[in-house]
Amino acid sequence: MKLLAKYRRKVYTAGMESHELKQWRERTGYSQGKLARILGVDVMTVSRWERGIMKVPPFLKLALAYIESEGEKV
């Protein structure tokens, strides 16, 4: 149980850098457009996150973990 609580804190507090987002997207096979549609944001927002123009929001790491676990069902 302690391990799970430690992991949860890490996921919620660990941010994501722009290059990590791009690596995740390419590794999982999502286009910027498809990821934007799933997240409910404009494709330019994803592009700006990846280029470092906008800071990647802290919740995104958790959202991507969910998307990865649910796959096409999302």
C-alpha cells in the first residue's frame, strides 16, 4: 500500500518536459491531431507544448498514462 501511495504522489507531482511529450506521442503512434482530439484541445496547443512555447500542464502525464492504458477506447 505504501508503494502505491508513493507512486500516486510521483505521478501527480512529476511534470513532463516538451521533448518527453513528443517522445511519448511518437512511441505510442499518436499524431498531434489525434492526441489533440482525445484531450479536447486544439492541435496547435499540442504543437506548442512539444516545441516548448507553452508549458506542458502538470495533469498531462496522468492523462497520457490513462490514454495509453485505455488505447483506442478513449
